[in-house]
Amino acid sequence: MKLLNKSLIYLSVSLFFVIGLWTVVFYFNMFREIKESIDEGLENYKRQIIYQAQKDPTILNKKTFAEGFFAIREISQAQAVAMTDTYTDTIMLMQDADDEAPEPEPVRLLKTAFENHGKYYELRVINSMVEEDDLVKELFREALGLYLLLIAIIIFINNFVLQRLWKPFYSFLNQLKKYRIGNKFPEVKTETQEFNDLQKAVTILLQRNAETYEQQKQFIGNASHELQTPLAIATNKLELLIEKGNLQPEQAENIAETINIIERLVRLNKSLLLLTKIENNQFLDNKTVSFNEVVKQSVNDLEEIADYKNVTISVSETSELTAHMNLSLAYAVVSNLLRNAVFHNTENGTVTVTISEKAITIRNTGSKTPISETQLFSRFHKTESNTNGTGLGLAIVKAICDLYEFPIVYRFENDLHCFELRIK
Amino acid sequence: MKILIVEDEPALLKTLVDSLTKEYFVIETANDFYSAEEKMELYDYDCILLDIMLPNGSGLQLLEQLKKAGKQGNVIIISAKDSLDDKLKGLELGADDYLTKPFHIAELNARIKAVIRRNQLDGKNTIEIANTVLDLKERTFVVNNTIVPLNRKEFDILNYFLLNKNRLVTKTALAEHVWGDNTDQADNYDFIYYQIKNLRKKLTEAKAEIEIEAVYGIGYKLTEQ
């Protein structure tokens, strides 16, 4: 879930409770306010009625509410003295303008006592009050309206304001996603301190990473490189020793074995160096390479080996296929794939190379079980323990394909191992 | 034939001297920049084997000086650096060949001879041994004045053996020379045996007075009968 939506959810949930609570508090406050104001009005009426009664005693005869909003009843002095002003809520049958028949309506009632020309009276004054359920309904509608309005505003702010604020962050994130070691470090211009801090932290991290990678690369490069001369000396010395002759067959055999081991080391070393160089992007002289030509030449180089292993290599071309790349790397890809297909083959097996407009497909017979694709291209992955190969052939293929962004896919179909190299 | 070897690693220098002495070359050595500079200024050599990374300086610098002095050196660069840049720069500066360490003795031998032959004034481009003639220009093989047809690889194999007469040629060295450098997965070189068998058959049928003999299962040696 995006940050924007997340903040929207938090805000709408908390706003819901805030506005709900506010509505309840507001309702009670308003209701109290209304009552106070009605009470003041009643008090006012009371004074006017008492004042009027002194001038016009007929008022004192209004014994019920039938004619007006007050009723007067004579009481004893003792009762009058004991009475204090009381306000109460009560229900009365009343007929409003919009009512057909009288209905019970909430009213506020003031009960008080007064003295007029030595007589004591009880006065009750009423005033119709606001209907509670109407008020609640109205208030609920208003609160809901306010809530929806606020949400709409928040969405607006989120989308237009926050998105603007977060823009540097998303731009930074996108750059970071595309970042590969060796590229320029991701960078955005922003005034926001947090983003600047983030940028600094990430840059430091990337720098450290790049340095480690660089050191590692250099180490492999240097190690392989420094091994070259001692390996040269060892091979050459043993070659000279064999050349000298006068060896017991057993001694010669041992020396031959040692030479083989050293040669394996040399191959391993060369492959590691090649890998390092591919990853260092040290092959720069790209030109248009015809894969038809490269395949032809590589098949030619492999002819004798394939013959010896009783493997038939056939090539079918439906189109001319070219790519812009380094020639020796093109040879490395094709010849490694072909060698792989020949060496991991069976007696009387076949290797079929198909060159189409967009891809080279190499199919070969071999073991009846598919190989796991994740392990296939990893370094030093070997399927058979008895091979003398370096286990780097397909890793080299993969590295070159990655360098030029050619997708390479392995499939196992119809009992054939199939490598497809797609050229853009 | 006088050869100067410029190499700072004593053990390698010694094996190179040992190996090239067998070819009856006159050999001089230099193990740092200054001694190499001095020798190159004072004498002329038929071939100079030049290491690039030397104490006190670079082999490429020596090459430049040699070129400025107008000396034809037949320089073969021997370097642990398999960098294309160095290779191109070296060849641009007038080096005749570039060999990356580690190399087989047979390969170095073949390269030296090829370089010397290429720069010989008579322009003769044939190798003559016993009753055989290998013409590198026409790519033909003649025994007793009759042409023996060889396919491309048989010709390359024979050429390699002739350049390394009486010397051990290991199967690996042969495979790398004839079948290219990408032999990463060649788990065995048994297939070479069949190639050699065919070649031997052709040599015997043509009554060539040279033969290819196996050496302890690790390689072969071409000798005159």
C-alpha cells in the first residue's frame, strides 16, 4: 500500500472518531445553551405577566393553558413562601401550524409564585422547546457532511500537496531501483532535510558497497594476474623436464598428471580473468558481428572433438543474425554454449543450432533430467564430477549476456536441453 | 641467431634460456629496464622477448626507444597482462607478436621462428626438413616433389610440429594453437590422437622422412628419421 493511501486511512479513521465525539459534545452544549436561553425568556415572561396582572387583574383568571402560554392558580401564603422558581421539561399536546391535530411536543415549564394585592398565586409559564430527535437528526447530517468534506479535502491535499512533497523521494527511489554498481550515484535536488539525510546515508552506503565490490574485483584480477608468471614457470619447467627424456614411465606419468593439473589451473585462472574483465566492462571495441559467421567458425573448431565423441552438429539458418558487440565475446558465448552441448552429450547424440532472425537456439541430447536453471549459470556448478572443465563456461556466457542485455533461457523439452539466446 | 630475453622473474628467465638454448640460439638476458636499455642500444638482435612490467620502467617504453633508434628488433611481448589495450599499443609500437603468460614452450618457440622467418630478407616462406617442404604462403605440403593434400587443420598441426622439431609439443599446446584459445571445457584431448593418427598415415604413405612420436602420453615430438 502506498504511503499516500496509508496516511489517508489513518486520517479518515481518526477523523471519524474526532468528529463523532465533537458532535456528541456539541449536541449537549447546544442543548444546554438552548435551555438557558429559553429559561431566560420564561423569566422575562414571568416578570411581564406579574407586571400586567397588577394593572389588569383579569389575567389572574387564566387558569389553564388553553388560551395562552401561562396559567395562574391561587395558593396559600405558606405554599407561596415554600415555592421556589423551578424549570422543568415536560410534554404537552400542542398544535403547530404544520400539524393537523394536536401532538405532544416538548415544552419548558417555569413554576413560580407571586403576590398580587395581598393574594398569592402560582404561575406556570411554558415555552415550546426544540425537538430532540429533530436536533439529533440535523446534527448527524451536518456532522456527516463535515466528515465527508474533510475527507475530500484530505484526498485533495494528499494528492496534490503531499505528492509534491514526496516527489523527490519517489524520484530518488526510482533512480535507486535502476542503480547498478559503477553507475552514477542516485541524486535528487530537494530542500527537505529528511530526504537530504536519506540521500547522504544511501550514498555513503553505496560508496562503501562500490568500494568493496571494486576491491573484490581487483583482488580476483590481481590474484589471477599474479598467478600467471608462477604458472608459466611451473608448466615450462615440467615441459623441459619431460623433454629431457631419460624418465621412468612412472615418473613421466606423474609429471604428465602434474602438467594436466597445472593446465587446469591455467584454464581456471584465464576464465576468472575473463569473467572479471567482462564484469569490468573492459571489452570496448564493439562492432557489427555476424552470428552466422561466428557459429560457422565455432562449429568448425569443434568438428574434430564432436567427431571423436560421435556427436553430430547440424546448423540451420533461416535468417542473417547480427549484433553490435565485441567479436571475441561473441565467440566466447557461442563456443562455450556449443562446447557445453558437445561435452554434456551422449554417444551418437546430436547438437542442433538454429539461427533465426532474433535468436540462436542450441538443442542437444544429453541426460534425461532437466537442470535447475538457477544453478546452471552459477560459477563452479558442475553436473558431473568427472569432468575436467572449470565450471565457469556458462557463468561466462551469462556474464556476457548480462553485459549486452541479451536474455538467455534454458528449457528442457522433448528430452532435449535447449539454450535460447535472444538478440535484440 | 641472437636473442635478447628481457624478463625480471629469474625462474622464468632460466627456463626460457634453457629452452631456447636447445634451438642453438645465442642468448643474452636482461632483468631490468636499464640493463635492457643498454643492451638494446649497443647490439642488434634477431629477436627480443620483452616483458612489459619491469623494475624501473615499462617494456612499452623500451619498444618506443627501439623504434625511434630505427632498429628492427623482431620484438615479441611476453606479458602477464592479457589486456587488449596493452596488446594494441604494443603492436602499434612495432612489436611483432604478443604472448600472454602462461604459455607453452612450444608456442613461444613457434612464435619466435615465425617472427624471424617473416622478417627475413629473402622472403622465403617455406620450412624444409629432410625430404619435405611446407610452403606457408601456398599452404602446400610437398614430399619428394609430390604434393600431399592436407586439410586446414592437418596443415596447421604439421606446421606447428615442424616449427618445434625435436621438441615436445603437449596436447594442450597443440589444441590451443590449432583449435583456438577458447578451450575452456576441453575435458580431454583424446580427439587429438585421431588427428595425429591420420597425419601419420599420410606421412607414411608419402614416404616422408619425418615422423611424429608420442612422448609419455602427454604430447608428441616430430623427428627426422
